[in-house]
Amino acid sequence: MASFQFSYTLTQQEVYDGLRLSGVYKQSGKRAIIESVLLGVFFLFFLVSFLLEWDAFDLGMTLVAGVVILVLNLVPRLDMKRKAKQGLRDVKLRLYAKKAYIDTKAGSQSIDLDGSAAIKAVKGKEGQLVTALLPEGGLLIIPVRAIPKEIRGQVLNLLLQSGRNDSE
């Protein structure tokens, strides 16, 4: 099988979408939704209790629940925005049948395409992205728009077939 090589520059929005949709941050999963709903119920309970009884404890617990809801939902988003602003955006990618090599300003990494890596396609605000968790830490984000049209089908097939083996 032939090798594929291409370079691209990620936009800030693509980095943010990749971080948000890859599962690196857990603010959008079932657990985060359940935590937010439970805290919302506690918030409403203590707020109603405070309005009925004018008790300082109820006011304090209302504020605590509200602050924790904000922290659970706001801090991950702010961290993703910060990382997107300072993220490494210039990427050179070389794909072979069994391995991919990624070169950035921070150095080189590789990822096995044998099904051991979590590779998935996600829909971002600026288009389709392919994300992969790197074994040495980090996240590979490949916007579909960056893959040359003449090899796009082959590259996507290679990446997504290797990612599919992981879930089987």
C-alpha cells in the first residue's frame, strides 16, 4: 500500500471542536449531564426553601450548588478555549498501512493503525474532523478539508477502519 503525506494548519475553532468532541473533556457525557441535573435540583430545592423560610443555611447551599454547576460547566469550556488559542496548529502527517507519523513544532509522535488507538470522525462547526488520542499524550485532529481531494477517500478509509477495530 502506498503512503500518504500532507500538511495542514488547524484553525482555533477546529482545535476547540476537536477537544470538545473527542471525549478528552467529560463535560458533555452522561455523567456530566446527570451531575448537572442533580445539582440543578438541589439548587432549586434550596432556593425554594430559602424563599419560604429565609434561612441563611438554605441561601448558602443555593449559592454553593449554583457555583458548583457553573464550575462543572464553565471551567472545561474555558480550558478548551485556552488550549485552542495556544494549540499547535501546524501539522505534517505521514500515513502508512500500519502507522501514522505526526510532526509538529513540539516534536514527532506516531500512532499505530492496528485498532489500538481510538480514532473517530466527529462533526465540528467548521466541518468534519477525524480525532485520535495519541499514545504519548495529546490529541491528533485532522480536518477533512485538509486532506487532498485525490487521496481523501483512501486516507479516511485507512484511518476510520483502524479506529473501528478498537470498538469491536
